[in-house]
Amino acid sequence: MTPAPSPKPRIAPAEGDPEGLLPLNIFRTMSKHRGLADRFNRFGGYLLLKGLIPARERELVILRVGWRCGSVYEFGQHTLMSQPAGVTEDEIARAATESLEGWATGDRDLMAFVDELCATNTVSDQAWERVAGRWSEEQMIELLLLAGFYRLVSGFLNSVRVELDPGVPGWPEGREPGSAG
């Protein structure tokens, strides 16, 4: 996985380490609007650290959203974060394809749910029922907000052109959005 060169950021990250935030380009950029950065970090931190969705499934959702939204930064960061949560390299690569082949039933249903949400801003009754059949109402609310939050994050990252941090991978080989991979 090699990152592609990206255009110059539209908003350069702040120098140094932002107080109370990880020293990543996303947070260094957001720190230029401290009020939003704090609230963004609280909500995102809740979804990542205190949410009801199991870590592995959470990471699959974030990877799929990042890929669907064309956000190499988001996909790369969560490539690293997903492995300790139990996502395999094969699953990371598979999250960056149009196909739903090869996924176990529950994961396939989750990927289809995310695909529909990203494509239409809603999900069909069938997609809803397949996931809701095994998750609580609270988890379903969280799933929609998780996907929506990372769609917002991906749009921010893409629009501002936040650069990958050192050591963060790009897309899996041949799996850039819109590629035949």
C-alpha cells in the first residue's frame, strides 16, 4: 500500500502538537478552529472508544465509508487502527472494492448497509432488517451516526486536502475508488 501524492493542503496543519489532541494532520488542521476541534474530538472519541458497536465492525464501517467517499487519509488511518480490532489485511483490501463477495453474512450485510447509505443517504427496508435483526435500536442509531460522522470527516479531509501522516498507508494496491480492483 503506497500513498499517492496529494495536492497541496488548502489549510496547512498548525505547527507543533495541538494541546489535548493527537499530533496527526487531521487534528493539527482542525486545531485552527479550536471550538469545533474540541467538540469533534469528543464525538469522534465517543464513537471510537465508548460506542456500542463492536470494534471490528466499527472499523469495517469506517474503512468502507472512507473508501466510498474517496478519502485516502481516512482509509489509511483506519487501516492501521483496524488491525488491532481484528480486521485482516484481506478484509481491508476487500473493503476497498465494489464487490460483496467473500464476506461472511453479517459483514456482507453491514457493507451493503454502508453502501446504500453512502449512495442514497438512506437504506432500504431489506438492508435495515438484515442488520437490525442482530443489533439493538441503540446500535442502529449509533451505526447511522458512525457512518454519517465518517462521511463528514471524509468530506472535510478531501476538501481541505489533509495530507497523510508519515507511516500511514494509502489505498490497497489497485483499489483506489473508481479503479477496476
